[in-house]
Amino acid sequence: MTPARLKIVADANIPLLAEALGPLGEVVALPAERITAEAVRAADALLVRSVTKVGPALLGSSAVRFVATATIGFDHVDLAYLASRGIGFAYAPGSNARSVAEYVLAAVFTLAGAGGWRVADKVLGIVGCGNVGGRLARMAEALGLRVLRNDPPLARRTRDPRYVPLEALAEADIVTFHVPLSRQGPDATHHMISERLLAGLKRGAAVINTSRGSVADPAALKKAADSGHAAALVLDVWEGEPNIDLDLLGRVRLATPHIAGYSYDGKVNGTRMVLDALCRHFGIVRPWDPAPLLPPPPVPRVRLAAGAAAQAALAQAIRAAYDIEADDARLRAAADEPPEARGRFFTNLRKTYPVRREFPFVTVELAGRDPAVESALRALDFPVE
């Protein structure tokens, strides 16, 4: 098959579609809500993000031979159905791992600034140590945090003693979840953030969820917040998205609209990965380097005054790269919307998300040479001048 014969329907929220896929044939970029059975009927390939449910209702009468999701998860895709139809499938594991890890660090430094505590004194518990959790663990340890890793599948497969049981996270001051959503089997994660799990954590712990909304039981989160057992909740994902629970929103310290992995770099990584997979499936050679097409960071440089302590310097650099509190403020405006408009408001926040570049693209200028500050910044891959 020649590239010119392909018809590709794709979610318009996947960046650089025309640049990446244009040479392969006809590219039809649609908002997610317009990716319908009729829209994909004559397509050869379908590229989606997490909001599109892919299964027989969408593909039953289509000519689609390949599906890819430009996301790290695929619980929105009926893999058994694709296999039964002989439809190829790909996803983008690890594409936004740095983006999510940076989000968690932004949350941690924001909480530390508000609470007046030293980040390096804390114990971080990570549930799920794949691409995201593993990267976060390495970055956190480089900053001096003690990290407790929990990942039963990895523990069984590797027999690595670094992996601890869930009960060991009672030592953690901050617990962050990076697991897929699964409802069955020994490692089911649906509502794993339960009343029992939260009660087993240290009183006053912070809890962060950037995985899937249904990994957490909303009632359990509310109870932990009301009792003070969880001192701070940070939620990027919500059960029932895009219609989120405003009662829960009111109890959350940092609330964002499922954008932890929405750095522009992470999104473009997803584009590149699904392009590569599509080309492999159809036997097409299409080298593509998106680097020259990426926009500059909104804040390309940040200057730090001489004499700043390492934590203060890191907090300033992180905030310049990613202001998590700005995202929090944008989502909280949902409470001012009429009930029937809140879902659309949430969805629109994601569709219109501003460009956010990752730490390696924000240069930090140091007014004075401080080895401790420079080392901390370089640990997070900030370029330092």
C-alpha cells in the first residue's frame, strides 16, 4: 500500500497531525465528539485520545484496519473486539511520563511552600512504578527524598526487594498513584484508594491521584479530608469525568482537569509514537522529527537571585515551567457554571489547554554560583547558566 491511499481519522486534539500524517494520505481531524461510526466508516486508520470509546458501536460498520491511542492508557479501547476483527492496535506508553512526574513535583513543592516543610525531609510513596512512577522515583531520590515503591506485578516479575507491600506506605508523608484502571484480577485498581487504604496511611499524609478517576473512591476521599487524616488531596482525575463532583472539588487542595500529562512535549511524543506504529502496520517508511516544530516555552528563562536556598530556587524554577495553581484556579471556576454546563466546561479546559513545555526547555540563570542549588536544578534536568 502506498501512503497516498490511506484515509486517517484522528482526534483534532492530537498535535501536529498534518505535519506528521499529511504525507500518508487524507487526514480528517475531528473533535472527539464528532468521531462517530459514520465518520470512521471509510477510514483505514483511527487515532484517538482517552475520551473516545473504541469498540463495536464505533467500528462495527467501518473499514478501519488500525487503531492507535496517543495516550499511555487504553482502558477506553475494547482490545478483545479489535483482535476479533484483526484490527491492529498501538498506544503510547511512556509518552507523557516526564509530564506527569513534573506535575507531581509541582504539587509537592506547592504543598511544601504552603505548609512550610522541607521536601527533602519527606518520604514519598509511589503506587505503580512503570514509566511514570519509575521516572518520578528517580527524580525524587535525586532531590533527597526517601522513596517507597509499591508495584505488585513488578515485584512478582522482578523479585526486586525495593518493592514494598501497600501496608509499608504507612511511613509515607506523600502517596501518589500511577496505576492503570483495572476492575478484575489480583491487581484490580478500581477504587483501590479506599477508606481502608486511606486509614492505613500516616495521619496528615498528602494523597495525589493522576492515574484514573475511578482508581479512587470519592466517598473515601471526602471522609479522609473531613477527618483530617489526609491533610491534602491533589486530584487531576475524577470519577465521572467530565461531570465532576463539586463536593469533592471543595475538599481538594489542588484540583486540575485531567491534564497532568498534557505537556506539549508529552503530546507530541504520543503523536510520534502512533505515527511510527501506523507506519509499521502499513509497511510505510516515514522518518519524522518534530523538534523543529515545537513552540518555545511560555517562560523560556527564569533568573534566580543570589543566596536563594535550594528548595526555594527549585520552587521558583518549577513554577516558571509549570504553574499548577493556575490550572487549579481554572478548574475551580467550574463551580460557577450551571450544572448542565459543567461537563462542557471541564472538556473545554482540556481542549484549550495552553502550551506547557517540560523542565529541560526552561533555562535557569543563577545570579551566583551555588553548587547545592545548581545540583538540585540539574537533578530535574533544568539547563543552568
